[in-house]
Amino acid sequence: MNPEIRTLPPKKLIGKSLEMSYINNRTGELWRSFMPQRKDISNKIGSDLYSMQIYDGVFDFQDFNPAKSFTKWAAVEVSEFADIPETMETYTLQGGLYAVFLHKGSSLDFQKTFYEIFAVWLPNSPYQIDDREHFELLGEKYKNESPDSEEEVWIPIRKR
């Protein structure tokens, strides 16, 4: 599994967020709340969806605690923060250096990709995790539970 290394400029996002953990995963609840209202967001750039995780400090796979809480976002990119729907929030994704992986398959198979990134690729790369946003970019090939689904997994990195 070899990623593309990309530099991302800052992005303006509008969406919804929830606190959760991997044990108390509220991702479905978040997306069920966001998706019907995304049509109310003006100034959208493209149709891609951002599924973003913000951890308290650097994500540490070696000391992974599935009960530790983090903030999860469901969002879209916008050109400006104007006409923000009442139930939504704004967020500026910092940008920076990312390793971008392609996950193919159902979201139920994501654990395998997660393991390949953090237990196999990262320890053997010249990079380490950076303390910035992690996100999945859900484009036109994303089909959630379908084995034909594809999504980009963006991991924030910096040189060791």
C-alpha cells in the first residue's frame, strides 16, 4: 500500500460535528443528521464529502485506546463562510503534508486499511504522524457498504 504524498492548502468546511470514541462510534448518527441538510449549504466547492477526525494530540497507533474521545465531522468544502445553515458549524482545515491512501471496499473493511497504514506503511516510511486533522474524502466512487466503494484516506505527516 503506497500512498501519494500531497501538500494540501487550507480548506473552508461547513458541516456538523460530534464527540465520540471508537467504542462509542456515533458516525452513523452524525451522517444521518448531516446528509438531509447539506443541500442548505451555499458556496459549495464540488460534491465531495469530508469525514474528518480531530484527535486531542497526535494520534498514536502504538498506544491506541478505543475509548479515547475525538471530534468527528461530516462536512463539505465551501468558497466562503456565508449563509451558514443554523444547525451547522464552520471549520478551517489546516492543510499541510499528507499521505493519501486509496481504500477500496466496504466501510466495514476499513480496519484492514487502517492497520496497513499505521502498522505497516508508517513505521517503514521516513514520516511520522503530525498533529493535524485526519480525514476521508468521499467522492463519486464512494458507495458506503458496497465492495466496489472507493475513498481517499488523508493522514497528516511530517518528516522524521
